[in-house]
Amino acid sequence: MTGRGEVTTGPLPVGQFVTMVKRALTSEPLFQRQAIKGEVSQWKSYASGHTYFTLRDNDGQMSAVIWKGRCAIHPSIKEGTEVVVTANVDVYVKRGNIQLIVERIEPVNALGAMEEAKRLLVERLRNEGELDRPRTRPPVIPKHIAIITGAGSAALADMQKLIENRWPGLRRTVIGVLVQGQRASEEIVRALALTRRLADPVVAAQRGEPPVDLVIVGRGGGSPEDLWAFNLEPVIRSIIASPVPVVSAVGHESDLLVSDLVADVRASTPSNAIERTVPVRAELEQWLDELDERLAHATRRTFGDARQRLIGLHARLKVAPLAGINMERRSMLSLQSRLNRATESKLANERTRLASIEASLHTIHPKRVLERGYAMTQTKDGTVVTNTKMLELGQEFSLHFVDGSAEAAVTQIHTMEEEQ
Amino acid sequence: MTESKQTYNEAAQRLEAIVATLERGGMGLDETLKMYEEGAALLKTCQAELIAAEGRLNELRLDDLEQELQTEAP
């Protein structure tokens, strides 16, 4: 392909030429680690430990070698055994022979050759850690999607329709390929190589478009054989090597392909791939409108609050001195009323006390006694007689009653002691 | 261009954070104003990203695209 344009100065020595052939063949990924099915013939193990045989079927054959200790050889393998080998193509320059360097050889059992090759591939990928490799997350908004699928296929029509529903006019490059048959895996690998170029910022700039930032590779449902390209190692290796995230979108929900195991996103169907990677533009717009509204509202509210606070402070500032005066006045009023109350109660107490004194004065006034029929005795010199010893026989004295007095004289004296 | 997905994602996340902070309130006016301005700029970025996703629809056979890229190659 590329050799045709090379400038040569003369005829090439054959050894050099074979070396060039060798280089071309061994650098082609399709020829490396390929799973190949065929029948064993001319099986020969040498003392050196190497095993040589020919892998053949009805249409062709190729010599193969298993280097000593390179891989386990099932004891059942013998002349005529159907096997699946995983091998690299190499050229034995000395003889110009193309041969398979076998890395793995397995007899075909009931599973069938393809299933076996798939199983081996998955196992190998698992051992290499490719199944657990970190995945690249697809962009939230893909700026340039590359879709690799059957040209004019129903799956493509479905995807196109779905994209237009979700994001009208979303930038995309569809690469139409064969998705089944002998040439499918080769075409898919080439298409993936093109997406690598389209993802290159320099190439993208030349083309005047953003670099490809998402690759969807897939096809609609079909028989296991129809989908088989997505189980083949070259396709799988290309997906793994992709610098942009790859979505595997093959067949129906129930189909599990090796591409599903290694892609950055596994979609159950082509339509599902679109649903998972193309956002609904109207929803994003609505969400942004909402944020716009919330942003403005929250900011307005903060400023509104601040203004309200300011107005409140202003109003309080205006009435603050009055409030001081009022407070003074209130406390004075309260003091006054307390004083009043205190004075009043004191006065009342005094009044009560006076009244009671008056009352007792009233009861003990001599006149009150006279009213009850007692009389007060007074000698002529005015002394009040309080006992018999103050009197003598014949002595004149006055008897005072309530309404007047009478003169009397002592005619007889009895003392209490005498009577007792 | 490769950082554009980061740009949208980060812009959107930052924008959400700003709106949430403003909605919680309790910030000074200076800070509020600054955040508002940042938010408004982020909003513009996000809206621009939506528009940037629109573009040409190419639909080619593998060989034609290979040809096209071949002729474009420097």
C-alpha cells in the first residue's frame, strides 16, 4: 500500500526485499494475535522441543511453529485434529517462508471454533487487564460524534432519527462500513483508524470542525455469525486503542459481544447508544434557563434583604432619641407613682392608727363611765377619792354624775378588810 | 478543543454551586455581586457550548472518507 510510492535506486537484493515483506506483514495488526481455525497435518515434534505442523482446511494451508515451551499442547492433538490457534504471522527470511508463530493451540471441542476463539480472546484480554482498564467517560455534550455502522442500514436510520429528536443538527460523521462477512472486521478497523485521525486537533482544524470526541460503533441485530466481527481481536484492539471514548452498540439487548466488554460505554442497541450519549437539548436549555432565573432571583433577594435592613435601620435611627426620652419619662412616672403609693399607704396607716387611738380614747373617757351609772368622788380641794382612807367621818365631798353633781358628807366608813 | 467537555461539565457544576450558595444567602454584597457576575459568565459559556454542538452532518462510505483524508493530509 505505502511501498508503491517508495523511491528506489535500483533492483533490490532479494534478502532485503523479503525483509521488507516481513516488516510489512508483522506490522499489520490484522495479522497479529489472530485466532485461526484449521486442521493439523504433518505434526512433528523435534528433540529441540520445537513443534512444526501445517494448519490447513479445504481452501488453503500455512506452516506453523510452536516454539519450545511457548504454550501448552493438549495431548489429544494429533494428525487431523481440528484446532484453533492464536498466532502471529512471520516470515522466515532465509527461505522466504510465511509461517504462523503459534502462541496458543486448542483442539476444537463441541463449543465450535468461533465460540472457542471468543472465549480465548476474552480470557487473554482478562489476563492483560484490558477488561478492567479505566474507561473514558463520554462528553456531556458531544461536539462531534463519529458513527461507524452499516451504510444505509436500519440501525443507522434509527440512530439518525433519534439524534434529530434529541439534538437537531448535532454535528456527526457517519462512516459506512460492512458490518458482516469476511471483510467486516477489516473495514471496522479502518474506520476506527479514521476516527483517530478525525480526533486529531490538527486534522480537525484543517477540516474546519471540532475533533471527534465520541465514537459509536455498532449494527442492528442478526445471527451470531452476523455479529461476529465484534468478537474479533483486530476490532477489539482498535477499540481499546481509541483515544476517544467508544460506545459499543451491537445487536439486541441479549447479545453480548467482546466489543461490549472493552468499550468505554456498552449500549444494548444502537438506539440505546444515542439515548446514553446524546442529551436532549431542550432539557439542557430549560435547565440553564432555570439556573439563570435562580441566579438572578437569589442575587435580587440578597440585595433586597440588604435594602430592607437599611430601611429598617433608618427608621430605628429616626426614633432612637425619642425612645430615650420616652424611657426616661416612663421611669420617672413610675418612680412618681411608686412614691405616691408609698406615701398614701403611710398616710392610711397613720389614719387607721389615729382612729384606733380615738376609739380607745373614747372608751376610757370618764364621762363614758359616768354614763353607765358610776359617780366620781372629789374632796373639796378637788382631789379624786379613790379609796376609803382618803375620807374621814363628817368630811364633806362632792359626787359628780354625768349630768351634774351633788354635795354629800361621810356618815360611816367601811373598808374591804373589815368586811372580810 | 479537547478540554471543551471539561469546560461544559465544570462550568455547569460551578454554576450550580454558585446558585446554591447564593440561594443559601448570608453573604456580603460585594461577594454576592462577584458570584453573580461569575455565574452569569458561566451561563454564557454553557449556552455557547450548546450552540457549538451544532454542525455539519457528514455521511460517507469508508473508502470516500479515507480518500478525503488522504487528499487533505499535508
